Amino acid sequence: MDEPDAFRAALWTYVGRQPSKRAAADALGITRTDLYRYLGGDTAPRSTRREEMMRAMATGMRPMTGLSGDDFLNLSVESVTQLRDILLHLVSLLDLDLASRRVNERKGG
């Protein structure tokens, strides 16, 4: 995959995480027309502008733990799926724990 194709794929991913294409264009500082052209592969921004947009897209992915967005860009689909499954399992355990505490609460003294 060459650089413009990688940019287009990253742009599609970024747009998919935004509430709308307008919001994505506004966040990236481009017009919606340019966004549609970039998504369609009709044109691509110059290299400096493309790097700025890639940085902007990566900072939108930055987790609150202090890890950079680049740490998550290199995850494989399998790794993301495993991470999601682990998180869902932890949430279900927390739900079970909270449910068991509610059942065993004493009413009154």
C-alpha cells in the first residue's frame, strides 16, 4: 500500500469514528468537498498537509493513559478483537460483582 492509499484508509477510519463527515472535515480544518475528494481517491493533499492531517487524526485517538496514538495505529485486527473481548469480560465481571452486592445488602440494622 503506497502512501496516498494508506492516508485514504486512515482517513476513512477517522471519519468512521466521527459523528458526521462535516464534523470530521471541521476537525481536520478542510472543506467537505476536499474531504470527499480525499476519501474517493480523486486527489490527495500535499505531503506537508497530509502529515498535519495524520497527526490530527492520531491525536483524536490518543488514550488518556498517556500513550501516543501511534501505539494504537499498529495494532492488528486480531489484537483489537482480543482487547475488546477482554474488556467486555471485565465489564461483565464487574456487573456480576455489583449485582451480587445488591442482593446481599441488609435492609435495616
